[in-house]
Amino acid sequence: MPEYLAPGVYVEETSFRAKSIEGVGTSTTAFVGPTRKGPYRVDEDSHEPPELLTSYGDFERIYGSFTDLSLGATVTPNNYLAHAVQAFFTEGGARLYVSRVVGAGATTATASVSAGAADKAVSFVSRFPGAAGNGTVTVSEVLTLASQTMMNNAPVGTLLRTGAAATTAYHVKVGSTWRPADDLDADAEVDATLAADSPNIVTLSALAVDADGQSLSYEGMGFDPTHPRWVGHVLAATPSRRSDHLQNLFAISIGAAVTAQELRDGLFPGGVAGKILPLIDGSDGGEPAKADYDLALQEIAALEDVSIVAAPGSSAYAAAQAINGALIAHAESRRAYRIAVLDTPAEQTPGQARTIKSMIDSKYAALYYPWVVVSNPLARPGRDDIPRELALPPSGFVCGIYARNDIQRGVYKAPANEVVRSALRFEIDVNFGQQEMLNPLGVNCLRFLSGRGFRVWGARLVSSDPEWKYVSDRRYFNYLEASIDRGTQWAVFEPNGERLWANIRQTISDFLYNEWRNGALLGASKEEAYFVRCDRSTMTQNDLDNGRLVCLIGVAIIKPAEFVIFRIGQKTADARS
């Protein structure tokens, strides 16, 4: 309560309205799985937050291209996650996080510049493990003829070259003076003679190209650690800037005892001005296991805006069942407010799809079947060795359709009877009879319907609980729960009495009233659509003594019209309707 100690007029701000609840986003998705390159969580003690992507181009810059992964002794039919990302954005997705999974045995590519003791060794190394690191770094020595003014204004650590080829000497700027690069403690009185000896400022340029053809160039780098653009800082293994951490292809490792001239001579031996350094021995590692996926899922656990999670392509691995279990456990975790989108493996018959479903039961997951056949973006004319079509897991497409459905209609509308835009066909043509078997079990089928195209033709959860049957039920409740949770945090530690209870009732009622007016709740009146109770009828004295505020909320959600039934019979001409 404010203090009034001196006579006068006091003008104070107050509020006469209830707090408002803003609905949370429902279409932000997170994918976990192997990629060509990019940051990832190495172990339980490390941390690597996933980056938000808004286009496939964002994904390609950070995580690599469509090029196949070599996981262990086999090459996957395709890079599932990269294709799933493209499908997600093609189908209408807008915001996506990717958490990379790396299997055991993955290695980084390296190129040795100068070997020897650790403090004298110099090498280039790909910043992340993977075969995409098997690229090249082209280094070039750039000479700029220096005037006296340039020499005076050159930053500390600049390397200066003087003399002709036979009498070449190098100097490093220390403070305001130039000293011999091979003996920085030598007499500094050499400045007067340098300007008359054809001085050239020496800088380093590098062009890095990875195995996928992505490139980055770096100009004006210095050879000495005191230089503001020392190559060891610009191409650091752990850059200070997030953008460099995500996009720098390679790093340079320089031993602590390497001088500026030794670094220059190692990069350009024999007086050459340029050199191409191939990086080798980078590998994608073995097929990822559940533990690898667990690390990736832990990284997205703290992202509050994620509402959909999937692991496209994981159904092709030996640990598919365990990975599905990890996804479901992630979605079911307390206050996650997420749904897991699961795939059946490739080339499954309807009977096999039924068996896959029998091993899953959750009201926080949905299963889709079969795989989707699309055009191969890597196909080229005259390259018959590259398949023109690919079969891809459906989860990437479905997650994009979820997002499109939320934007165009709302999260309360079942994400079904929606067109799969990029499909050429489905791996298996599911007919009506086969879906009659699969749909009641909770297997959502993708079907070709004559005259209506390729559509998602199912909207069920993989749950045996009759109260939780539809995807739209789960996702809409996630939306309500997350919105109310995050929109009422202001009430914590407020005095637990009638005023707070009335404010809570009004806040939630206003939110639900807006939902009802938007068509998300069933009922001809708001009394039929929802109720909110927060008073002594919902709390005992024991609740109050223990600091508990209990609010009871009931909503009448709209179920999808899964079975549209028209009953038709004959009538006589004179019969009344």
C-alpha cells in the first residue's frame, strides 16, 4: 500500500479489468534426426539450443543438403530429415526447430598444415562431424603495397613483408613499432628503413567449400594472435557470435607456440601464394540409437513454443520402436503441451501397420501410414543412377499440414481431409476395406481419392482411451492448457481470497468466451459451451492453508464429423414429409 506522508493530491494508476489470456501458438514444430552437418548436443553435460528455421534455405545453410548420409556400412535411401523439412514448408509449415542426432563413431574431417609437437602443429578441421566436412580450404597470401601512412595506421599484429625474393624479411607490428617476425624481442629501431624497402602488408584470405558445395570466404585475416582479425579468432572452433557458430564450415587449430612467420611459412611453403587443402576422414557415424535421440529431444524440451514433435525417418532404423517410445514420453512429459507425430516403417502392408500400432498406446501421439512418393530433387537428366522418385515418411508432410490447418482454420479443426500437395502418389494405395480395419485402431491413412486427389484421411490418436479419440481433441486441449498456464502466472503468490478468485474466473471466462464465439466450442450459449468455478466450492480450508487455489474448468469441445451419414428411403408422392 502506498504511503501518504505529506499533504497534497496523489494521482495513482489502477486497473478495473481482469487480466487477459493470449492464446499460444500451435503450429511450431520440432524435428529430431540425422543431418549432413550442424551443431548438436554431444553429451549430457553439453548444451546446444536448436535454431528456429523459417524456410528450407535456412535448414540447408545450417544443417546441409539433401545428399545421402552414410550411416555405418550402408547409405540410407535418402536424407530423410532434409526431405521432411522441405515437405514441412511445402505443405504450409512456417516455424520449425531442428535438433540434430549424431550416431556413434562420427568423425570430423581434417587437413594438416604442419605436423610436429602439439604446440607447433597447425591444421584445418571441419567444425562438426559428418561426411559433409570432406571439402577444401583454399588459402591465399594477399600483398598490399604499404605507404608510410598505412604502416603508421596498421593495427597491432599486422605482418609486413620487405625485400625482394632473395632477401625477403617479415616484421610484426608491436605497439607502434615494427619488429622482426622471427624475434619480437629484438631491437625495435627498424622502422626508419622499412619504408624504403618495398614494404607489403600481408593478409590471409580463405575460401572454404564443404562436400555439399556450400562455400564461405574470409578476407583480411592476420597471422599474429594480437591482430584484431587473427585467423585463429575468425576461424575459431568455438566462435563468440552465434551466426558464426551456425554457419562457419571449418576451423583452424594453431599451436600455442606457432609464430606469425611460422604460420605464414607453413601455409605457403616455398614462396607459393596460394594453396588448396583437402579435408579428409569426416564420417556420419553409425546408425543412430535411442540414446542419441534422447540427447536431441532434451534440447527441445525447454522450447515453450513447440507444440508438435516428430522424428522423420526414425522408423527405418533398428531402434525405431524405442525411438517412438522416446517421442511419446517427450510429448507426455509434464507441461510439455505437445503431440508426437509417428511414422510406420517403409513398405508395410496394412497388416504390418496394424502390428506397429499394437505396440503403441498414447493420448499424446498420432500414427500415419503409408509413406509418400515424391520427385527426387537430386535427379538430373542423363543420370539414370539417381532415382527420379523417392518414398518419404509421412510425418514431415503431416506436420506441415497441421500447421496449415491451424493457420487457415484453427487448432480445433481436425487436420484431416487435407490435400498432400507434394505427393506424386502413396507407397501403397489403401482401399476402403483396409481403412475399415486400420482406422478404429488409430492408424491414420493417407489415401488417393478419385477426383479429390491425395489426402490425409484420418484424424485419430493411438489411444485406447475412448475419451481421447481424435487428434483435434488432444491438440485443442494442449492449446487451452498452455494458454491458461502461461496467461495466469501473474496469480502466483497473490492473496488467496475472493478478489483473486473473481479475477481468475473473469480472466478464464473471457478467454473461453472468445473461443466459443470463434466456433471452437460446442453449444448454442456460453453456458452450454463452458463453465469456470473458482470459489469455496472448489477449495477446502486445507487447500487454503496449504496455499492452493483450485479452479474447475469445463469445456464442450467440438468433435470432427468422422462419419457423415445420410439416411434415404422411399416415399409416396402424397406422403407428407
